[in-house]
Amino acid sequence: MPNHIGDSWSACMSPLAESVTRVRRGVRVSGTVQGVGFRPAICRFATRLSLTGFVRNDEEGVDIEIEGGVEAIARFVSELRGVAPRIARIEAVESTPLPPVGEQEFRIVESARSGARVHASIPADLAPCDECLAELCDETDRRYHYPFINCTLCGPRFTIVRDVPYDRQATTMAPFTLCAACRREYDDPADRRFHAEPNACPDCGPQLAFVGAGLRPAVGEAALARAVRLLGRGRIVAIKGAGGFLLAVDATDAGAVSRLRARKRRPDKPLAVMARTLAELQHIVHLDAVERAELKSPARPIVLARARQDGPIAVNVAPGLGELGVFLPSTPLQHLLFDGGPRFLVMTSGNLSEEPIARDNADAHQRLAGVADAFLIHDRDIHARADDSVVRVVSGRARVLRRSRGFVPDTVALPTVGPCVLAAGGELKSAVCLTRGKQAMLSQHIGDLDNADAFAFFEETVARLGALAGRTPEVVAHDLHSDYRATRWARASGLPCIAVQHHHAHIASCLVENGRAGPVLGVAFDGTGMGLDGTLWGGEILIADLGSFHRVAHLRSLPLLGGEAAVRAPWRIGAAALLDAGEPLDLFGDVAPERRRALEQLWARPHLSPRATGAGRWFDAVAALCGLRHEISYDGQAAIELEAAAAVGGEHPPYDFGLSSEGDAPLAIDLRPAVRAIAADLHAKVGVPVVAARFHRTLARAIAVACSAAREVGAPSTVALSGGCFQNRLLSELATAELVARGFDVLSHARIPCNDGGLALGQAAVALHRLANGFGEGRPPCA
Ligand SMILES: [Zn+2]
Ligand SMILES: [Zn+2]
């Protein structure tokens, strides 16, 4: 007799209806479903429905087979999304009928490695959950004060995963053998730690150690106690975290903070402050609901918030700024530092200046020996380095400015499929991007590629992204700037290259993040990017889609007197703006007369100085005119300080500006009238905050007026705002308000940085679009 099991007609006819109505289905779930407690949740759900079968991870996600009654199976498939853990991200569920096999139970089985192409996504690191924190503080718990406590809903992921599918053997936890107690939890479907891959306890997991030159070493709890005591005495302790080393120091001790700054060679750049709870943070910053939610999110980013003027934080933590970067502990170890230690800790990347964060114990000892007084380390390897992420709330929405721990490797959906594209990104705030089918994987923040260590981190990140994605790049996308290290690397890769103009990439990245294809009016305001004509752009209004763009307007250019070195010396740009507007240099009375004369001589020889339209340069110019900053020690410093001044400047009208065009040339936004008015205001002793506020409003108005002019001759009425200048909350909010008031639809960034940290995503999208649609007319050639 033929096998009719699973066939409903024969089931109805059979006297053994109960046994023969058993059906089986295969269910395939893709997305971020590994390392998030998905299999245990499935196991519990299937068991509750009296289904048998199995669940396992494989290269594509989670593979499930279930067997049982028709109704129970149908319920399982329809309710599957609802029982998935909150941190899982399901992209697709496919189910297919299978012949029943008749097993007796539901099991989690070993990961399948078929050698198939990888589609699974690994989640980002997750801050400790409330239950783990409760155990951490419970003296009767076997993990009391154990800094590596975690469960299926929390703990390290991206930073410890070497390979997919995600299971313990593929992580840096592999060398630690589970003890009997941990093994019981790991094997028990009813337990919170059922298949928690980094599961560990003091008996079987990683251990802390304390070392320092001339200091007695210690391990375990004693190591923690020694580190906490040193922090309380104002000493600098390097602490090994999940994604790298952090340097910690008491944030209320100005002497300790200045020692850290001197040793780290970071004179001015603001430092972030960690406290144990939100209530503690509210003693030092004002927080709104969005900021509080962001601080408490599993990503636990640094949030830039308005500083309280009467708070206990040392003034040299964020000098000259009204904002403070604050965050909550993202690991159990960081929680423990507040047990008996300072209430507020400066926590900054364990590196010198802009180098990448130190990774292993030997690397840290070598690089941080001159910075840290002691080291609190452990014996679990860091596989992928990840800095702390930075978020700022703009127009009521959280915007990621530095995308790293907690956000990486979340994917972004692409509109086009194609070959695997690796996008090399820019030069500063580097991040790379790899495509896999319709997904883009944007790497963590790598940093500025201007030193050998950073470049090694860049290459390491490219390799790890490929391993995690299970793909080998077939095409490389890169910036037009031939001097960028990433561009040189791309051109030397031996793969076909696609060059993408810098500001086009910014706008494309904003389009992709918003799920749009364009065309839009793209406002790309940043420091500097190579233009199609070989000059430096950066105050650009483009009509752009994912494939191409053309320039409709730009800010008036300024000469970089003395070449690109002027970028580090805003007073040179301020002087150029004055000379450009026909004003004398008397606002720079504090600059030595011979230096001013030298600059005037440079001005008289325009061929010696490249001209740049960068909005960032205009911020530099005005900050210098205001006397806020003549030379900078970190990228964007003058603009950040000008924004801080403007934030307390109140509401004022914009300065005058002009719009001019010649023939087919793009509109030029002429800021010379504003420069003359600013000089007059400053001579008349108008306060710097007022001048700064009026300048911000001038740029916002200029953006809106130029966009309106473009729309009148046929440009779209959707505007995408991108480029590093939109990290500026005031500019962003004012420009958005001006555009909305003129009936524009405004797109902006949220999860992808508007600065060069998001550039690679745009490069990848443009490259894929061109590969799918051809290059067309007037587009930059393949390099
Ligand atoms: Zn937990
Ligand atoms: Zn154990």
C-alpha cells in the first residue's frame, strides 16, 4: 500500500486518524536569529504545542523541522514571529511540507555546516539584562560579582564571534570548558542560559587580573577591588572590555583628567562620562525621554546631552562645550567598577589620540604603559574591536554619530542585488561596507586612517566582515580622492573598481537608510571631499539618485591659504573669508603682524591656494572671526565650539547672503554679505553667541532658499540632508524647519552616521546601482 501519511484524504478515511494526521513541516527563518536566544524560544514554543522535531543554526539562519497535529503546526508557523526574543530581527520565514519521521521529542541539535553560502546575521553586543544584573548583585548567587555573567538575552556577541554559524566553538569562549553547573543550564530548555554560548561562571569562565608597574598583582575579586581603589585615588586604569581597552579615571577629579589628557595626547577633545544608573547621570546632564530610552537601550551608546552647570564633573572633561557625552555600563564588569569606586568615571578608548583601540593584553601593555597606572585585564580574547558608539538626539530622534559597539553588525536593506561589493569608505572616521544579496553590512568605526595601526585595523576589518558575511568581494567601490589610503588600497586590490564622488555617496547613504531611490535634492554639507572637477567640495546641493547626480548649488568657495594645512588652522580660513569679502584683517589683531602679512601675500597669489566650498570651512572661518578657535587639536573642533556658543545665543534673524549664477554653472551661495555683517557685529561688540546663532540661521536659510530656487526649475521637493555638518543639532534643526516651512519633505540619518562613518554604505549602493543599470551619460568613469 502506498504511503499516505500526511495526506488529509487518507487520514480522514483511516480508523487511526489520530496517528496519521501527524504532519511535518520544514521552517526556515532568516535575519538576526543566531545568538539571541531564538532556538531556546523555539524549543519552548514547540514543546508547549506538543510538537516534535528539531531546531538548529546553519549558514542561512535557523532551520526548524516540526511534526505533530495539523492545527498545532499551523499555529506554530503563524505565531512564530510573536515568540521570537525581542532582540531577534526576522527577515523572512519560509515553510515547506516534509514527510513525517515520527521522533518523540523536540531538540536543539548541532549547527549544520553544509558549506552553503552564509546568510545568517550575528547580533551586536548586548548590555546585561535585568535578571543577570540582579544575580550579579545577589550575594547568595553563584555568579555574585562575576564580571562575565550573561544569558541568552544579553552579553557579548559581535566582539567574540570568529565564524558563523554562531555557537560556542566559533567564539573566543571556545577555550573555556563549561563546568557541570553551567553545562546543566546550557542543556536545560527551561533555563535562561539554555544555549547561551558565552555562558560562564567563576569556576569555569574567564578571570580578571590586576597588574601595574611596581604594584602587587591580583586575580579575581581582589583584582577588581585593587582597580576600584586606584580609581578612587585619581589614578588611571586601563580596563579590558568586550571590544577593546578603555581608560578610566575619576571624572570629578580635574587633576586626574588632565593627567589622562596629557598622557593620551588629547588636549581638548571631549571625554565621555559613565555612571551606574540613569538617576546618577541626571545629576550631571539634563535628559529628555528619547535620550533616556537611548541610554537604556541594549546598545548602551554614549549620548550627547545638555550638561548641568552645577554638576560635579571636572570642567576639563568637555571644555568649552555645553554638552557632555554620558553613558551607562554596557558590561557587568563596568557595573562592578562603581561598587565602592568613584560615582562618575571618564571612560575613553584605550588608545593614543586617533589610533585604534588596543586589543590584546600584550598590545595594550605596549601601547598604554605610558598612559595607564595599572591594568585590569582578563583571559578572554577580543576578536573584533569595537569602540563605544555615540548618539545625539536631533529633532526628537536619536542619531548615531559613531556607529560601533551595540549597533554593528546590524544590516541595512539595499534596493539592488548584485555581486559582493566592498566599499572602502573615506579617510577620516573610516568604516567599510560589504554587500550580501540585498543586505549591506557596514563595519564598526575604524577611525582616522592616517597611521599604520589604523590602517592595519582597516585591513583586519575588511577580512572579518568578509568572514562574518561568508562572502569574498568581487567589486570595490571607493572615493574619488586618490590620496585617501582607502582609495589606494582599493586600486591596489586587483578587483574591478568603481569610484563614487564623496557627496554623492553621502546622499546615497541617506537614501538607502530611508528606503528611497531618489531623485532628491541632496544637501551634502561637510568639511572636504574631492569634487568631479578636481576641486574640494563640501557645501553641495545636488540632484541625486542612487546612480548619478548633478550639482545645482554650492557655497561660495574660500581659498585654503597655505594649502590643506589651513584645515588645522581656522584663523587662516577666517582671514581668507575677510579678504574675500574685502575686509581688513584687524579682527586678528592678536595674530603676529608678520603672520598676517604672510597670509595677505598668499592671498595675492591665488594659484598657490586650493579653493574649497566646504561648509565646515565656513564654520572654521566664523569660529576664528569670533575669536573662539585659531588652531584646532581635533577634527571639527572649531565648528563644535561655534555650535556650543550658538546654542546659548537665542533666536536671531539670519545675515544677508546672495545667490548668483553664471550660465549653466550651479548656483553659488555668496556668504560675503554675511562676513561683512559679522565683522561689523564683532567690531560693535555684539556677543559671540549672538553672532554664532545668526550664522547658523544664515546657513539654514541659505539651504532652504537654494533648494527652493532649484525646485522652481524642476528639482524634486524631497530633500536629503547628509554630511558631517548635520551632526550639528542647531544647523540640522534650523535647516529642517526652514525646508518644512517651504513645503519640502526632509530625509535625514538616524542609524547610519551622516558623517564619513556612513560614506561606505552610499558608495556600495551607488556601485550596485551602476552595476545593475550601467553607467550612463555624464557619470564619473570607472577608475
Ligand atoms: Zn542576561
Ligand atoms: Zn561554570
